[in-house]
Amino acid sequence: MDVLGHYNYWISIVLMMAGFYMVIARANLIKQLVGLNVFQTAVFLLYITMSKVEGGTAPIVAEGFTIYSNPLPSVLILTAIVVAVSTTAVALAIIVRIKEAYGTVEEDEIMRQNEE
């Protein structure tokens, strides 16, 4: 198995782990949201690269073509991108409300204020 030949998978895995680390290791809500977006983008990249068919063409029937690529993964990723952008917008709106209510976006300070 050619490990370096699948560099796109390695890049996706590294991006996933970087995003996951940002979500777990940071207490700032904005940084956690950025980490989630990095993780989502890595999943999109992984899914698109797995759907590539070697030597495939667009699924338009024509003479001389026998191998076609499936358009479904690209359509699903486009839908996922729209959902990701919408989710990010809602999360940012909630973070703004949290900042107005607590005066901070640091998770530990918010928890400390709730205990009091």
C-alpha cells in the first residue's frame, strides 16, 4: 500500500485532529467554533476525495465513455456546506448573546458566574 500516494487522506486526518484539538483544548467559544469549522471542512475534503473515480467523466452519456463519476457526493457536500454556514451563523448569534449576558466568551468564566 502506497502511504504517500494517499496524501489527501492524511491531510484530512491532520485537519480533523487540529479542529478536534481546538474544540477540546480551548475555553474561548469563538475558538471552539473555528475548530468545529476546521473539522467540518476536513470531513468535506475527505468525502470529496473519496468520491473521485479514476478515469471517470461527468455522468453524461456519450460515445467512447464507459466510466462515469457519481454526482451524488458533490451534491451532498454542497448541502452540507449550506448547513455548516447556517449553523455557524446561528452559533455566532448565540455567542453574541452570551457575550451580552455574561460579558465574556470564556467558558470557565461563564461557568464560574453561573455558580455564584
